[in-house]
Amino acid sequence: MRPTLVVVAILLFSSLSLPQDLKLREEAVRLVERADAASTSPNLPNLERVDTFRVFGEGAAKEGSVTRVVIQGIGRRDEYKLGDYDLINIWTQKQVAVKGTDGILPPDLNTVARNAPINLVRFDDQDIVRAIDDRQVAARAARCVEFDTIHGPKTDSNEICVDAANGTFLQQKLGQDFIEYGDFFPFAGAMMPGTIRYSFAGVQRLEITQTMNALTAADSSVLAPPPNASMHGICTTFRRPFGVTMPQPKSGNGGSTVDIVIRGTVGTDGKVYGAVVQNSERTDLNQEALTIANQWRFTPAMCNGKPDAHEVDFTLEFQGR
């Protein structure tokens, strides 16, 4: 299998072409840029970050962890654990060593990877800033930016709240995602959340406890490939997969649009493998979404001029369902 690529930034979109108060927008951009800066170290040391988490759902809560060790300028070691799933990726400048469970990250592990250490956000072409309010969030004075995000026929009402004193993010409502940050601690010139709570569609899914420690005597041997690891070269040139045949769900007669996010691997033959539901607004449509996604065909990703398997996510829109 190819190593899992983790994306931790969430991009938000805003539009100057639609009616909005430009001074209000400028203030919203300033607040978000300040929050991004408060959460970004100007000079990261060698470090170990450990995210232990609990998954809430039907039955007893499950526990897992994501551990990252970074040796600056040399590489990093990531390990993902949840139940029977255990995957190690070791990245260096020339290669990636992979050992452990086959297949893409389970949805809950992927959610942890996307939300830790923190989501850095910005506004772009599809967001309209509506208001900035002062209020209390988690017993702290906060400034909250209310904005709409327009996705074709669908509009999400979103909100980002930042600490009025130190500028850090306190919570983010992004579509159906709701993220709360707390227990901040200083690290390498930044303020990082010790606790992250993630909810989807009003239901809490995860609680993450995060620690970060500087490694003053880092040993680069931590980046040695484990026994029997599979080795992969680094892509010096890369082209993502492009959709060729992408059938869509049948429309209904209702007035709403339902989004279901699917993750899977586009193989070197352009077919989708190992597809899972990452997020769903309607679980009764999950199987239909998976069936449709498995029919999609792509031109494969290209790594150093050769076809390469690549993990992707894509959203299926159920209009009027």
C-alpha cells in the first residue's frame, strides 16, 4: 500500500462578488489571520506529538492514538492505532517506509489526523461574512465571525470564534463539523490546544487529548525502517487523479441537498478501491453512495511520470433526497 497522506488544514471560502460589508470582512480576515499566527510556531524544534482519543458512538467508547516524531530537516515517524488497526509511516527525504495494517485509515483515525494539531483556516471565494459578535465561549471572552459558505445550490451557515485576549481559536462550525478547543499550552512560541472535541451533525464523535514535547536529544535512529517494512520512493513530480466517469445519485423531489463524503484509493487502473464513508448527513444513503463511488473511473495519479495509487476523498450530492 502507499503511505497515507494527512491533510490537516481546512480551507474556507468567501466571495467579494456577493453583497457583504467589506470593512466587516476585513475585520473577519484579521481575526482569522491572528488566530492562525497564534497557533503557528515560528521555529519548530525536533518534537514528539501524541494525540490520544476516544471515539463515541454505538456501544462502548473506543480508544486510539496518533503519534508523530519529527526530526527537523531529516524526516518524521507517524503511527496510527485504533482497535486492530496499527500503521507506521516513516518519511525521510528519499523514501517512505510503511509497515502495518493494509488499507486506508479508518474514518475516525482520518478525522483525528485532519483535526490535530489544529485546523488553520482562511476565507476564499465561496464565503460571505455576515456578522461579528462578542460573546462568552467556554467562559472566555470571544469574538465570533458568522459567515455563509455557498456550494452550488447549497448554503452552510458557519461560525468561527476566537479568544478576544490571545487570539486563539475557541471553536469552529464548518458545515456539519463542529470543533471545540480547550486546555491550551505554550509550545515553541505558539499556543496549542490540549483538548479537541469534534462533533458532526450535532453528535459528538471524538475527544482528543494532545501533548507536544521538544526533543532536546533527538536520536535519528527513530527514523530507521522497521523490519519487513515496504519501501516507497518520494514523488519529485506528482499529478493528482482526474475524474473520467463520475455518475451522480438520482435526484428526488425534496427541497434539500444531502452530502456524503467518501474516501478511497484510486488505483493505477483508475478504479476506486477500499472506499469508506468518511462523513454522512444521512446514514440511510451510505450504501447507495458507496455503490455509486465504486463506479467512478479516473485517470490515475502520476508519480515521477508513472501511474501511482493515491488516496482521495470526494463528495456525492443527493439533491432533493
